[in-house]
Amino acid sequence: MILFTAAMMVIEIAAGTAFNSMALLADGWHMSTHVAAFLITALAYYFSRRHSADPRYSFGTGRMG
């Protein structure tokens, strides 16, 4: 999902630049915020999975859901 969103972001920014479309540029840059949110979520999930057996992290991956 992250790769698909990032690919569409790049396509929209490139098309918006090529065709001078402010709407495509705006949506492309807006999609960059979605890609950033996906990456932050993936990092948080990775961190919680890595520490799921550690008793210092009491919620484990259940808290992420």
C-alpha cells in the first residue's frame, strides 16, 4: 500500500508539473503526507513487534491495533 501511494504521488507530481496542473500538484503533495503517515505507522508497528516480549512494554502489539 505504501509503494502504491508513493508511486501515485510521484506520477501526480510529474503530471502536474508537465501539464501545469495545480490540482494534480496539490493532490500529489497531499499524498506525500499520506506516505509519511504510512511510514510513521509502519515504524511504530515494527518497534512494537520488536519489543512485544519485553515486559517493560506492557501493551505490546495489541495497543497498536
